[in-house]
Amino acid sequence: MKNPAPAIFPPDGIGEGAPANQAVLDWVHEIAILTEPENIFWCDGSDRENEFLVSESLKQNVLIELNQKRVPRSYLHRSNPNDVARVEQFTFVCTPTKEEAGPTNNWSEPAETYKKLRGLLQGAMRGRTLFVIPYIMGPPDSPLAKVGFEITDSKYVVLNMRIMTRMGEVAVKRLGNDPEAEWNRGVHSLLDINPERRFICHFPQDNAIISVGSGYGGNVLLSKKCLALRIGSYLARKQGWLAEHMLILGVESPEGKKHYVAAAFPSACGKTNFAMLIPPEHFKGWKITTVGDDIAWMQVRDGRLYAVNPENGYFGVVPGTSHQSNPNAMRSIAHDTIYTNVALTDDGDAWWEGKNGDPPEHAIDWRGNDWSPDSKEKAAHPNSRFTTPMRNNPALDRDVENGGGVPISAIIFGGRRSDTVPLVYESFDWARGVYLGATMASETTAAATGKVGQIRRDPMAMLPFCGYNIGEYFQHWLDIGKRLTDPPRIFSANWFRKDADGKFLWPGFGENMRVLKWILDRCEGSGGALKSPVGWLPSPHDLDLSGLDLDHKCVAELLCIDHEEWQNEIAAHKTFFDSLGGVVPQQLLDQRKELAARFKE
Ligand code: GTP
Ligand code: SPV
Ligand code: MN
């Protein structure tokens, strides 16, 4: 794959949206001199521009047209099989000192790293087009909104960024002419899609990102994990707010009482599904609306925590998405969607494992090979994704554009734990909730390269995304709590506990409403609970389980705190804290001892 993106030459009026800001012009000029592109394309985000880029992408096989009757204006993209997920081992935080990046990040020295990356970028866009993408993260009128510019030589990146961010003139306008204004500089080049030349590098002090050698998702849509989380968390600490790997949902009772809830689950652990939940029949009259499905930016105002979703679309896991598991997602991805690494049926539709209906007798798999139900390989890659505008979501919350954000009543931390962690419990207070988040663990998934199913500590689901020292991050969470007079309550949830035969004990998906209902009851002071060593735990009759086919034994297992398992868990907390080499705040170290002591009471 020598030249994955030859230059394109748009007709007049397309690709000419250069901004007036001299700082942006100077930076683009500098990168163009380095990368030597055939031409520069200034994106304005218009429909006409998008149509042109889609038609060029179809010509160059960057996109494959799907059956336009079935999935209008939707396309399939196949990434290189060596490039199908985030690469944590090649992701770097480049701060002046290693301590600033902290024990959980790969660190590399900024000057050396710039030098190495400049070497790789030298002439990298020869014969190609350099695209400049202006974008805003957050509702444009939000005090938290951030402007970014991404330079890329990938049309796929441009098309995805148009869905995932508020892209084009709106960002150019918001930035204005001030050469001193704050904005993020992102440079991306495909190079030759070689894992040996794949680096995702962040320079928090410079508000800059350089990503080379990949064409996939979180590695290259620099607005998302790179800006909104890694650089975002760094800025958030400096500026006194929180940038978190959290969904945000609204939940309204039949009486019209509304709460907002934020939840941090690691990658591929259920954020999009939870954010789009449709309550089961039993909860008639309850309504869930989506503010965001992956990232929350939260600030303190009048003693409460308010959240905005910085994104404009969803980059969601495809396999397992069906009319049963997630009807709102199915409706969202029925049009105007880019599918990455799913299978293609003979009649031009997208297919994946877990979709409704029988598997097709024949399809082309995500690599482009013939596939049939007898094949050993999966038709869609386990980390295949849809990119779809949030406007497609029939359950979009009405306050999604509210720059002030929505007030958060509860925060949930959860991961994939086949044992130990009960279905749900509430921490005793904010500081204990911070401990709960800091010590959470989850089994690894296909969202990142590497082994799947390995238990690892993933504090606040931010292990791969915290852009600075994790000890300071914990302290920042504790400090934010001191500014909250009406803090959200903090909960732990685990949809993934298994029985002795390895089957999920909890039905999950829409039925998670039952857990959410208990959480809301707790927020309103009405939910019953027992005091356990880990926090407030519902007894079986505190949860509304009516109409669910779950036997007593199963419910008991779901809500069980097994002392032996928790001895191991608390020991694992210690191992984790010790592995961080002295950066963990004393308050959290003390809490571990208190937790251990509560088990002995
Ligand atoms: P990222 O986009 O990687 O951040 O993932 P996410 O956290 O948004 O996860 P998502 O909702 O896409 O779900 C990932 C996988 O978990 C899918 O295969 C879902 O089918 C599965 N899943 C989601 N919710 C549940 C649940 O309640 N129970 C069970 N058993 N599986 C679930
Ligand atoms: C995640 O891995 O948490 C994602 C997908 O949301 S990616 O954008 O690839 O990071
Ligand atoms: Mn995510």
C-alpha cells in the first residue's frame, strides 16, 4: 500500500475555506513545507464538499457504496488488517519530565519525539492532498468548547470528523483572528500504515498532537481520545474541570421528573448501549434520552456538576447491535452512516455478528474475502464500528446543545467483572466514590490491540486516556469534590457477572433500567439499601425485578459480596497502588486500610 490516498483536484469553490487566523495559516504552511503535499484542501464542512469527498473516496476505493435503498447515504470502509484498533503501546504523552506523564503513560521526551516525527513526516504527503479540518468540541456557546485543527492526508478521517465534530466554518468563526487564541494543533499522516511506524503522540504543554502510521478510529480522529480526553484531561486539571470517558444520559419519570447520569465504563463495556437504553415494558412512561455516548466534559457551577458532550456523533461498536439490544442505535445507523470493518452482503447491505435475522449464506468479510456461515473467521471485525451523527438518534436529549451542560445527579463506574463486583452499590460519599473509581478493573476488549479478557485496573475507565500523572488525577477528583456542595452520588455497576457455567447472570441492556431506577431512588432519598463494607448495597427487594425471569439464587449471586473474593480484591488494590510508585494521594491509601478494616467489623 504505497500510496493510499492520491491527490484530488476539486472544482472551484470546494476546498477553499482557509481561515483568516495567521497562527493557523503559519502552522499549515510549516507542515506543508515538511510533508510536501501536491495540494492543500481547506475543509468548510459544507454538503457540497462532503458529496465531492464521498465521490472521490468511492473512486479510490476508500469507501464502498452500500445498497442506497436499504441504507441511504451510507458506506463501508475497510481498514488495513494490521490497523483495526487503538494502539496503547504506541501512544505517548510527551511532557518535559517523565513524572508529569506519570506511571500509567508511555512517556517520550518532547524535543526528541518532535525530531523523530518530523523525520517520518518529511515528504510524507508527496503526491497526496493535505486536508485542513477546523472543528469545535462542545456546543459552540459553551465555556468549555475547544477549537481544534486537524491536518490529515486521509479522506476517511475528513468524512468521519465531519460526523464526529462540529466541523468547518463554525470553528473558524469561533476561533476568530486573534493569533494568541487557544486551539489544538493536530497532525495526522497515514504514512504507509506500518505498525512499526505507528505513533500517537501528545504534547500537552503545546496543545498539540501528532499521529502517524494508522488510519483507524481513536488513533486518527484526533478530536476524540487525543484532544477530548488526553489533552482535555490535562487542560481540565489546569483549568479546574473534568474531562472523562463517560456517557451522559437523561432519565425522566412518568411524572416528568428528570435526572442526568454520567457513567464511566471502559472501551467496549457498554457506554453506547446504556446511553441509548429503552426501558422494558414494565417501566412504561419512563424515558431515556442521550446527551453523549463516550465523553463528558464537566464543570462545577453553584456547587453542582454540569456536563456537556464535546462530540457531535457516535463512533460505536457494531457487533452485537440489534433491534433487541439497541433499537435506537439500529435506527441511527440506518442512514448517513460510515461502517468500518463490517461484512458486505451480496445485496450490498452491511452485516455483522449479532445483527437481526439469519446470517447471509454468502458475504464478503471485513478483510474483503469470501465468507459463509461455515467460515472459521468472523465476518465483521470484533471492533468494527459505525460513525453516525448524533442527530440520527431518535432519543437525543433536548439539552444536547446547551452550552451550560446538564446537572449530574449520579456518576456510575463499571467494568467487565465476571466475579467479585456486585450488580450495583453506592459509595458512602464522594471521596469513597473516588476510591471506587480509582480502583476499578475490567477485562480488556477488542477496542485496543492486545489480549482480550485480561483483568486490569482501569481507574475511572481512563487508564489509556489520562494525559498526565494519574496520582494528580486522583487528587484532582478529590479536590473537585471539595467544591461540590451538592455532589453527584457515586455508584459501581457490573452488568457482566457470570455464574459457574460462565453465563451472564444479568440480562443487561434494556433491563439495566432496573438498576438505574434504584440509583435514582437513592438520589431522591427513597431507595432502600443495606450497609456493606464496600458501600450501600440493595437487598433483592430494593430492586424492582418484577416480570424478570431471575431465580432467587441468581439474584443473591448478583448482589453477593464474597469476603474471600474481596480479600483478593483489596490485595489487588494494594498491588495496583504500589505499582504506581508513590503517586497515590494519602487519602486513598488510608481508605484502602479502612475498607479492609470494615470487612473485619
Ligand atoms: P467504546 O465505544 O469502545 O467506548 O465502547 P462502549 O463502552 O460504548 O460499549 P458498547 O455500548 O458499544 O458495548 C460494547 C459491547 O458490550 C457490545 O458488544 C455490547 O453488545 C456489549 N454490552 C453492552 N451492554 C451490555 C449489557 O448490559 N450486558 C451485556 N452482557 N453486554 C453488553
Ligand atoms: C474506545 O476505544 O473507547 C472508543 C473507540 O471509543 S476509539 O475511538 O477507537 O478509541
Ligand atoms: Mn470509548
